Amino acid sequence: MFIGAIEATIVSTAMPAIVADLGGFSLYSWVFSSYLLMNAATVLIYGKLSDIFGRKPVLIIGILIFLIGSFLCGLATSMEQLIFFRLIQGLGAGAVMPIASTIVGDIYTTEERAKVQGYLSSVWGISAVTGPALGGLLVEFVSWRFVFWINLPLGLLAIAGLLLFLHENIEKKKPEIDYAGTFVFLISISCLMFLLVEGGVKFPWLSGKSALLFAATAIAFISFIWIEKRTASPMMPFDLWKVRSILIANIVSFTTGVMLIGISSFLPTYVQGVMEENATIAGFTLTAMSIGWPIASTLSGKMLLSIGYRKTTIIGGISLILGSALFVLMNAESGPWWAAISSFFVGVGMGLTSTAFIVSIQNSVEWNQRGAATAANMFMRNLGNTVGAALLGGVLNGRLQAFLDRQPNEEIQSLSIDSINKLLGGEGSKLSDEMFHILQEGLSSSLHSVYVVVLIFAVFSFLFLLLLKKGE
């Protein structure tokens, strides 16, 4: 859990420095999207494999692949290389969080689960608190490459702990892997991501290329559903979705996944590029979310037992809307404290809802479905992250390009999305005052649009939570 949490925040803090070093601001969201794509595509497979072979061997293999990817990411010399190595990292990451959460479901009783999931969420919180701060310090005083290499000792410690202390008695079965479902899902989500990131920037929304990508996404997704309903061992067990509370938990996990990536990916860029603060301060604003999350997760375990599942999640939904609204109202003069308070409220909302969902799902299914059910919920969060990184990256690039195209000055029109590299790399002094302020205004305006979309998803999350019945 420590590895999974620190990865989610530490890379975001380092991204402005990575862009300044390697260039390619237009590829910014692909660094997140490539990692999240493989994470989302494999999380269900790992969940299924853990139900067949046991949690221990599958989790160890996942950590090893993740560590190889992390090592290679630190060696990247171009943005394209980094994106490819992040794919490898994501391939292993699909095993880390869901199987860790499933193990908790295995080794504790139903009565203990709510309390223990809350405690373990504080492990997530401690690592997520140290992630942004550590990322900022590494970027400022060492190198952004150590942001990836710091995973290596942590991963080796985790493997040693699993080998020494986790003992399982598993009746091994013949593996039935849904290869066809996995393949068409990868095609569907890859086409959708490419359309969301590059649509309106590299090619018009209303064009043959857009239509082709949309058609490929739709056909592959329909094929995925068709395959899943007919295969003996589906990647996505849709039968689980017939339970109303699981259906709503999975939908809300998707919407909050979009929100989470929108804030964690782009907030450091706002703080450094628009507010002109350093990487350590940018890390601090994300740390606030990571403080709110474990506090709320710990409280969530107690609230589930005292006021129930529905009221706990609705309070979380209100907190998500409040935090998102504060981001929409934020401007360059607001300062990092405003950003930190907004992050804190979003973290509280995430902590209350995510802990409640995991406990509810694990209490709704038997042992032999618990790995798949937990992974399905993590999958929806990861899918939200993946779609969110692509969608919000597309919104950012599209709005920024449109802003630059509207400028009357021909010299200003010569600026491109990748000109933001200079703003984030501390090379603003090499630009004229007019160019500097135009780029800053364009970045601020574009990120404001991103936060408006985040608020819309927060409202959707709340509306779905209202559909929960009392007693569920």
C-alpha cells in the first residue's frame, strides 16, 4: 500500500521538473495515461489470478514488474521513453493495491474489517503525505529520477515481508484467463484515450479520424460486454453488478477516479506555473489531500458502525463537492493555502467513500469472489483515473491551444502548448514580459476549465450516492 500511495503523488509533484528537463508538455498527460492504462487493463486479471493461485505469488510478481518499470523510468532520456517505461510500471502496479486490500479481507473477520481497513488507509495516508514533500525535496536538491528509484528499496522490503510472513493454504485450480476480453478492452480504452487527449489538438473533433476512433472504441466496448457475458471465467464479473450497493460503489469509484487524477496530476503545475511557487510548496498542496484522506478513512470505519453506510458516503460526497468548488474559485492570487484547503476537503471525501465501498463489497461476497469483487471496484477507480487523465489532459491542451490561437499578436501566436516547458523550467526570464504573462494566463484559464469538469464529476458522484437505500 505504501508503494501504491507514494507513486500516486510523488510523480505528480515531479512532473513540472520532468517536463522542463525532457520537454514535451503536450505529452504531459500521457505520462499518467500510459501508466493508468496498463494498471486498469491488468487489475482484474491479477484479481482473478489471486483467486486461483493465491494472493502471495501474484502480488510478488506484480511488485517485481513494477520495480523493473520504476528503474527504467529513472533512466529515461526523452518523454517518449518515459511514457513507454510507465507502461511497464503500470503492468506491475495492477497487482499492488487490489491484492493488498484483498489480503486484508482474507485475514480479518467481518466485524474487524471496517476498523482495520480504516487503519490501513492511514498507511496509505502516511505514505501519501510523505510523497509530495519527498518528491519536492528530491526535485529541488537531487534529481527527478530518484522519484522513481525510491520505489526500489520499498518494493524489495515488501517482497521480503510477504515471503516471510504471509502463509496461505490454497487449493490450486486450472487457470481460466479471459484473454479475449482483456484484448478488446485494451483496444477500446486505448482508442478512447487517444481520442480524448489528441482530439481538438492534433485533429478536429469533427473529422474522419475522430469518427474512426469513436467507432473503434464503441465496437470494441460492445464486443467486450458480449464476450464477458458468454465466457466461463469473465475478466469483469457482471453478475456482481446486480447487487445495488456494489453497482453504485463501482460507478462512484469511476467518477471519483476522474476527480482524483484531475487534482493530483495538474495541481502541482498550477502552483508552480501560475502561482510561481517551488516544487516543495506544490508538493505541500497535494499533501493536504493526503492528510484528509487517512483521517477520514479512520473515521469512516467508526461511522459505518454508528450512522451507517449511506450517511457516511453522503457526507463524503458533500465534501467532494465543497473541495471541487473551492478549486473552481481559485486564482493566481489565492495562494497555496487555498489550494491546500481545497485538496484537504477532496481528501476527506475520498477517504469516507472509498473505505465504505471496500468494506461493503467485501461483506457482500464469498471468499472465492472477494479478489474479483475488490479488483472490480479498484478497476473502476483506475478506469476513472485513466479516462480522467486523457479527458482532462485533452481539455487542458485544447483550451490552451484555443487561447493561444485567439491572441491578436502574431509573435504570441507563434507560441505552442510546448512553450509551457519554459514556464515550468524556470526559464520564464528568457521570455518577454508579454509572452510570459500570456502563457501564464493561458495555463491558468486552461486549468480552470479542468477544475470545472472535476466539479461536474463531483456533482454526479453525489447524485449516485443519493440512490443508495437506507440500510444498504
